[in-house]
Amino acid sequence: MESKIFIHMNTSEPSGIEGPMAGTSVAIDPNISVENWPFTALSTALEEYVALEDAALVQRLRTSGATLRGQTFMGELGLGLYRDTGGAAVSNGLVDLVIKTDTTGEVRMAAANSGCFGFKPSYGLVSRSGMIGLVPSMESCGMLAGEIKTISTALGCIAGGANPLDPSINKADIKKVLQDLEHWQDFQTRPITVGILGEQDNTAVEKLSRPGISVKKVSIKNLALTPMLHNIIGSVEASSSAGRFDSVRYGHRSSASTKNWNDMYINSRGEAFGPLVKAYLFQGGYFQYQNYSAFVDACRSRARLVQEVDEALGTVDLIILPPSAKLRSALDEPKSVADLYEAFSSTVLASLTGHPAIFIPGAPGLQLLGKRFGDARLLSLAARISNILKGEI
């Protein structure tokens, strides 16, 4: 079983460091740098590439006493869930925690498919330094675990860190999050207001109607635009980011006979990426060079959407997002970029706007959206709601 879930396993002994994560086994996506481990992001473009140093979050895991178990399979360059085994590593009890990137909602959809908790933190809370990024303004390092307490402890260990290589880090907001995480369970006893969108109605929402919890309808006017905006902006960023994979300094180089450097580059690039990533890059190139105005409009609409979500969350403590009807299809190989966004239509909002989000397992499961840098509060309320759904409260 392990050989089908892990692409690389760490055979060295645990460090023995005493810390908050001592005794916690962790698996990591292979697009996050761990010194001397394969660093391929499961892309031919980086075949046989080995990491030279630890990512910022890996350094923090080590000093917190965590045991690095190995690397699980992932979608190429973190896009989608095809071949992903992070959720299986947790659900089969092979690790306590999986650190993986969330670009279109991979962490939450993996959790939904494996029956565990999947958390995407606020953008800028966990350093991306040492990560092979595809969509820099949206990707976050999220977590899969069987218990919210495991996620909360890990977040307190890996969040923050002033790093000149990562301009996304916001030290002021991070300080407040870390303070809240020390008392994250305090939020579980306070009255809360849960927001629902439109005519959303399911049995999970009905279970929440009890003293101390009120349900309120909220509106996000441009919510329907979310997949399109993510698609346009994400593909442009991906096209730009993937330009560094030139097959000259590292990674795959075509063995086809060529007459000059330009032919080598073209052949190598053609062989370097799978169908989904290649289609995504071509689309990004179109918006970069043929329809740039659409990209500019998408960026403006994104800013308005962030404001709308902030305004909606200004009246409630969290928002329940509509459940996904495409859970199983998220694990299949997408036939097109459109298929990818159809499968992840319920999760791309948090990735686009940078808000924290968590998936709670159950029947049915719930996806919750919280205030930016209100991660501790969201985790606490998610634990409370999870207990309600399980009938423990």
C-alpha cells in the first residue's frame, strides 16, 4: 500500500527534537523543497531534480519536532487531483498530517474524497519560499489531517517567518493569528452567526439551528464569475511561472535530434508537460499576448469579489459554501481546463480571494469560509460544527 501512496519515503530516524509536533508524522507534496529529496512536482519538466535546501515551512516542521515521513503523489505542478494520494495517506493511517498546495481547492477536495479535514489557510500566512509555484497569487500550503487539533498545532508551527524571498508574508496579521491559535478553543463557546448563500439548503445547515448559533442569508453578487476569473488569472500566472523550465539549467531535455538551441528548447518544452498543464499554459499565453484586456478586467473583477466577500463576512462569523456535486470527477484526469474548473467550481472562491477555508467530513460534509487572517477562529468554529454534525453536542 505504501508504495502506491508514497513516491519517496524517508528512511532516516526521527530527529528526537522535543516540540509541539513531536510524534507527529508528516507527508509533503513533492513541489515543496526538502533537502536531498526529489523535487519534481511530478512533472517531466523537473525529472530527476533534487532539492538543495529545505523550504521555510519544512525548516519550521523540523524545529517543531515533526517526523518527515515522505512524499505523496500529487497533480502535476499542483494542478488538480489526478494521481493525488495525500488524502489516502491520512485516511489509511500512514501519517498524521499531509502538507500540500491548494491552487484550485485541491486540499479541500482531497479531504472530501477521503473523509478527513482539509484546511487552506489565509494567503500570506504560511511562507511559499521553497515551493515550486504555478499560480503565485493564489497557491497556499494547506493541510490534511484526521483531527482539527493536528491542523491547529501545525499551523502555529509553520505560520509566519520574515523571509525576503516571500513578499506575500504579512507579519502584522500573522502575529495576531499566532496569538489567537494559542487560545483557539476559546471561540467554541461564543454565540456565532453562520452565513449561507442564496437558497442553499441541506441537512447539515438544519442541524446547526440551535441556541447559540444563528443562520443568516448573505449575498456575494459576483460569485458566479469565480471559476472564470480564476481560470483567466491563474493561467496567465502559470504561463509566466513555467517560463523558467527551459531545459537548459536543469530538468528534462529532449533526446530528439536538433540542429540548434531553439529546436532543442521547443522540443523539450513540448515534452515537459502533461496535457492539462500544457493546455493551461497555452491558454495563459493567449491572455498574455492576444487578449490582455481580458486579464486586466479579470484582475479588477477579482478585487471587487474580494471586497464583496469581506463585506459578507462582516455580518457573519463564517460562510457555508455550497457542496460540490463533482467529488469523484475531481480525482479523474481532466480532459480539458473546462473540466478542471467544473470539478473544482465549489472550491476556487477561497483560492481566488485568499480567505481561509476548511472542509469538514461527515454526511454531508461542509466547506466553511472564514475572514482573512481569522484562521484560528475558523478552525475553532469548524471543530464546534464538526461535533454538532457528529451528534456530540
